[in-house]
Amino acid sequence: MSAAVFAPASIGNVGPGFDVLGLAVEGPGDEVRIELVEGPSSVEEVSGLDAELIPREPESNVVTVAAAAMLRALGEGRGVRVWLRKGIPASGGLGGSAASSVAGAWAAALAVGREPRPVEVMAAALTAEATVAGRHLDNIAACVLGGLTVVRSTDPIDVVRVPLGRPLWVALVTPAVRIETRAARSVLPATLDRAAWVQQMANTAALVHALAAGELGLVSRALVDGFAEPRRAALIPRFAEVRRAALDAGAVGSSISGAGPTIFALAPDEGTGLKALEAMRAALGDVPGRTELARVAERGARPV
């Protein structure tokens, strides 16, 4: 038996919501096909973006790790053969490992004839994500459920999907540098002083309300990250210039997507999104990189 699943890219943190907020992005994504086998698991093929960087060893590939976790949870002892098509750049800050993990877990369940519950997919994907990026659910939750998600708890898993008050476009600029999540987390302090923590919590709560209510003015005021962004900005070429260009072009907010280096900007319509994207691309100067304009994804991962 076999099954295939597509899982979208996502923005982790969404500004101030470190490890808590996730936002699914329409367009780029990873596709996984899984076939059950009697015997050990194998990675048959990896194609697409940065395919040469993806491990082929089953114990190191997040697809096979997530699939194995799902099969164990279902009481299934067979192995899997995996075909992976990457549509998300590696170490780009767009939830590539989360998407591969989610697609692997979901496809494994479908291959044994089960339609898994979202929490089951998240749990299996988290097992794989933890091996490369740590135990956080922000990208995974958005990838599974689509739209904006809030992770209230990782252990046990407790995730809320928040409907957006209005459609939003996302301008994405990814400078050609690689920032692994573990390395990006190493520059962050273990603690935060009380005033900074209170402000971060206020920004996160206000941002969730603003996105749910469609209050763009409040989005602009609340999409401010005082924790990760100031410390990770130095890892991203021309970050300040790109962010400033997005805001000057009409974006309602801009920050680092996940661990970076992708910089995202939210726009109220496609026209403004295109202007922001052009301005961001120009602000990169001679730094090579990828650019894309997408909508916030209403749907998360799905069978194909």
C-alpha cells in the first residue's frame, strides 16, 4: 500500500510569538510518497530544491523518522520506502523539516488505511523535528492545520487554529545563506528580563487579536519581536535594509521567518505585496537570494 501527501511551507514565530505562533504559506511545499514494505525502511529518491543536502540514511531523514513514529503509534511494524520532492529550501526558515516530517507522518498513516487525527500527525512529526531543530511545534502546527496557529502546549500537544479576519499576502525574501535552527537558537539567551518578557507577551497577544480581527493598524504595532530578531539579525545579510524597504512599500509588518534567513512581510492585497517584494529584492542589492509572493494558506497538509 502507498500514499502521498503535500505539506506547505510555514512561517515560524511570526514576529514576537517565539515557538508559539505559526502561519502556513500557500504555494511552496514538500511532497512525500510512502510505500509500506516488509523489511527495513529506505529513502528511494530525493528531488527538488537542495535535494543534495537531504540525508539518504533512514535514521537521519525526517520523513522516515516521522513515518516510523506514526507506524509505531498505530501498532504497525512494517518499514517504508520514501520518495521526497522538496519545494522548500533547506535551512531557509520556512519550515522545510517540519513540512517533510508532517507529510511523512500523514502519508504513513494513509498507507495503512488510517485517516489520522491532526494531533497524531503533530506528535509523529514532532519526534522527527526534534532530531534536527528541537521540540517546537510552531511550524508543524501551521503546516498541519493551515492558517494561523497558536501552540499553547507542546507536552501535551495543545494547538489552536485562529481564523484570519481578512486575506493576507506574504512577501518572502531568502538570502543565499544557510542558517540551521540549532545554530540560530544558540545565539538566544536562556532568560529574558521581566520588562522585555511582558512586552513580548503583550505583542504576541495583540498580534493574534489583530490577525483574527483583521485590524491592520494593530498588526503593524504588534508585529515587533524584541527577543529573537535583534539577536539573529546579524546572521542575515542586509536584514535591516530589506525589512525597512518592505514597510516603506506598504507592508503592514515584517520580521524573520523562523530561524531565518528568510525575511517575510505581510501585505493586505496582492498589489501591495508585489510592491513590497520588489522593494525587498532591490534592498538585497548584490546579495543573491530567492523571492516569492504567496497568500496565507487556508489549508494545511493534504493527500495528493
